[in-house]
Amino acid sequence: AVLEYLVGDYGMTWLFVITKEDAKSTLRLDAFPLDDTKEKVPGFQAVEKFRKSLQSGDLGFVEVSKDLYRRLVSPAERLLNGKSKLIIIPDASLWDVPFQALIDGGGKYLVERIGVSYAPSLSILGEMWKLKREANGVGERSILA
């Protein structure tokens, strides 16, 4: 599954979720509006508070982590069921969120449920997949990242 975030100019934050049921099925795209004003965009106060709590070793990070999970990941939760890999494409200040450290409603870190990786953009991710397919087909090409 791929979670791509888009923080708009007027404070609207969107979560785009791309999933595929199996290797033969087509891609599915779902979109979720997350917030309607810049004050609510998690990338401002909550993300900074989360980062500072983690850096200082403050155990108060747990509540902030749960709140960020609820705001950033839970809208897509049902689409992530059964998935083993998750690619996150953050935007703006969401690049500062260690998504793997977010805690779900059951008290588990996201990384305990699903493998988490990051990509800079969907177009670059597509090019990386294309290179991988070509390398697998030819057997002589490789990519150094």
C-alpha cells in the first residue's frame, strides 16, 4: 500500500491511498480529507511536540503518537488490513513524522504491524519500480541508491 499526503496551500490536507489486492488486480485509489484549516494540520504543533518528546525521552510522546496515528493513518486503516508493506510519501512538515513510531488504537507501533518505507514522490517511486522490473527482466542491470 502507498500513503501519499498532500498539504494544500489553504490548509486542506489530503491522504491518498493506493492499494492492490494481488499481483493481477488493478490499482485502487482512495482519497481522504484530513483537515480543513492550517491550524489543524498535524504538521504544525502536533508534529513538533511529538519530535521534541521523542528527542527528550519524555514518555508523553505516547499520547501524541496515538493522536497523530488517529489523524494521519486511521482513515486508511481498513485498506491496510492484510498488507505487509507500506510506502509513505509525506508532504511539507509531515516529513518530520517518524510514521513507524505512531501507535494505533490497540497500542501497537505501526512498524509492528506492517513494514514501513518512504519515497520522495509517486513519480520517483514509479521510476524505481520500472527500473526494478527492467533489471529483473534483463538480469544485468542494477540500481545503486
